[in-house]
Amino acid sequence: MMLANTKTILEKARKGNYAVGHFNINNMEILQGVVQAANNLKAPVIVATSEGAIEYAGINFLHDLVKTASELSKVPVALHLDHGKNFKIIKQCIDLGYSSVMIDASHENFAKNIQLTKKVVEMAHKKGISVEAELGTIGGKEDLVHSKGIIYTDPKKAKEFVQKAGCDFLAVAIGTSHGAYKFKGDAKLKIDILRKIKMETKIPLVLHGASGVPKDVVQLAEKYGARLEGVKGVPDSQIKLAVKNGINKINTDTDLRIAFDAAVRKALKDNPQDFDPRHVLGPARQLITKVVEQRIRTFGSVNKA
Ligand code: G3H
Ligand code: 13P
Ligand code: ZN
């Protein structure tokens, strides 16, 4: 199949009340692990590259890897730019034929966020590429805003934002944050706010910072030397509640990083005399497939390809 159309995938999810997985990739093994899981479960999938991933691997490498993966795939595979902040990179993605791009101007004031999002919408829509924007702040370990606390998305502002900026999907801040340390106490999302945003907007909503940080994978990584005290993700029950109340795209990166780390540590420790990279990275690819399958089941997109 050709690279899939993100808007088609997500509008179908919105009408069918389920969520499609967005998974961040940085290299071939992570990509193959993700796409294998989607094929195993006959689920559509969105593969995402951050600006950091593009800086690490090169945009042409990543684009061509995902294009090849989609051509070999029996299920729709879309390619998305995650957290686009640099207009030069956003434009490169549009010119290369990404399925969709995110403009993340959530750190700007409301008017400036609308203005920058609108600019990207105008560029992308000309080429049939859809646009995700963000309103509110989704914290993260490197994010200075996070130290001041999360600013939840205001439902009334969300309506005005979508009308004025013309984005196709909206990332909302309802209590999640990026990385492996999401909650100190109880993990609880603001489902009441999500419900209101859903009533005010008629487009697919996106949940960032949604990794579950699964205990079994964390324990495996720790068994082989990782130091992960205090990690905490979003429980599956909260993810299911978010999907039921209007989330149609769910972003996962941290879970894949921990899985990759755990499998590589295990392979190196179990076979110290084996220096074949395929024997180190192959198990990482396999564990990523397992983790992604579990995510897809939770999102409700099995057999939706
Ligand atoms: O939301 C951010 C993603 O986890 C990407 O992270 O910028 O380190 O590639 P990165
Ligand atoms: P996690 O850090 O929870 O995996 O979130 C990833 C994300 O939101 C990518 O945009
Ligand atoms: Zn994110």
C-alpha cells in the first residue's frame, strides 16, 4: 500500500469510536516492530518521526523506510511529523509527502498559536496533507512549562481555536505528560474536560504522553540493570475511558524506548560473547511488536484496517 491518509484513518476512528495508535520511530527495527504488530492485528497505524528523530537519522532515511514499510504492509501505514516546531522541517515533511504534520505552537499565546497553525494548515492543505495542532500544555521532563504545572485545554477556547486555525486534529491537555514519570500520586485524567472539548469540536482528538509504562517491561529492564525508580504511566483503564470519551489518536514513544532498552540489555547480558548486532537488535524488534500489540488492543483498533 502507499503511505496512508491520516485524516481518512482518523475520521473513520472518530465515527467508529476507537483510537488509532501513533508510534514514534527512530530506526528500522522500531519501525518494523510497530508495523508487524499492526499487521498481526489488522489495525491501521500512524508512524511518527519527531524533529529529534529526523536530526538523528535523516529525513530521507526515515521517510523512505516508512514508505517501504507501508508498501510491504497489508494495513494502512501513515507517516506523521510529531511536535513540529521548526518551519523548515515542517516544510520539508510536506514537500516529501508525509501523510500529516503536527505544528506544536502550544507554548505560544492563543493568538500566536492560531496564527502559526493557520500558516501550516495553508501550506499542508494545498498538498492534501492534514495538520495536528495543540492547545494547552502537555508537560514533559525536558519541558520548562511542566514545572509550573499542566495548563489544561479550555473547551470553549478549543472550539474557537479549531474554527480559526482550521486544523484537522487537536492534541488536548487533560493531565498526561511526556516521558516515564507521569504521576506522583494517582494516575487520573480529566475526563470531564475531555467530554466538554468533544462537545465543542467535531474533529479527532489526540492524546499525547499516553505511554502505559508496563510493569513487566520495566521489571525486565531493571532485572538487567536499568534504573527506573518511580516510573509511572497512564493505566489501560484510563486510556479506555479516554477513548470512550472522544480520543481518536494516541501517541506512544516511552513504552517503545523502555522495551528496546530492556531487550538490548537482556541480549547483551545473556550472551556476552555474541557481538552480532542482529542478535542484539532482533529481540528488541520482537519485544516492540509485543508491546505495540498490547497498545492496539487497548485502543480498540484491532480489525479496523
Ligand atoms: O513527544 C515527544 C516524543 O517522545 C519524541 O521525543 O523529541 O526525544 O524524539 P524526542
Ligand atoms: P509518551 O512519552 O507517553 O510515550 O508520549 C509520546 C508522545 O506524546 C509523542 O508525541
Ligand atoms: Zn507528544
